[in-house]
Amino acid sequence: MARFAAAFWWGSLGTIGFLVVPMLFAKLGSPQIAGTLAGQLFHAQSWVSIGCALLLLVYFRSKSDPHIDAASRNSLGLVIAALLLALLQEYAVSPRILARENLKLWHGLGSAMYLGQWLLAGAVLWRLNDRR
């Protein structure tokens, strides 16, 4: 279950952010339409990220005992960091992008946070698969 959640999280971030959204801008004639659709996809992706992170938090919490191993503690920290990035993107960055408020700054920050979330989710997936 945890591997599936981590794989789905990492894969969905990669698919939306590195394949679907760039294709929207390349194939649709209007950047405004592409941007609107991209925003809707990123909003949906935020909820996928939040759901997967919560599933992983439950998984690591159910495994924990007073003597939690360092690998589980590190993985738990990665999940929490990625969850925080998803929440910040959804509730702090995205509203500013939609309001077109200092668009270059907020779009760049949002992109960096998305990349960070993808890297963290990938690290969690790697750690879960490394535990066999």
C-alpha cells in the first residue's frame, strides 16, 4: 500500500508537471487557455499529493514504536516536507498566480516547490523500495 501511494504520488507529479502541462502550452493555440487548464491540473495534483502524503503518514505512524528506526524517521520527514510544499503551493502560491500578482516571482517559486515535491516523493519511493 505504501509503495503504491508513493509511486502514484511521484508518477502523477512527473506526468502532470513534466509531460501534460508542457504539452498544453505546446499544442493549444492560446497561452491563456493552456494556463487555465494547467492551473486546474495543478489544483487536482495538489489534492492527489495531499492524499498520498496522508496515506504515507498513516503507514509510517502505524509502523512506529518508541524505538522507530532512523530510516523510517527520515522517510517520515521527507513525507512531511513534501506535504508542506503541496499545502504551500495550494494555499499560498496558487492564489497569487491566479491573481497575477508578481507573476514571475510566484510562478518561479511555485515551479521550484513543485520540483522539490517531486524530488522528495521520489526519495520516499526510493527508500520504500530499498527496504525489501
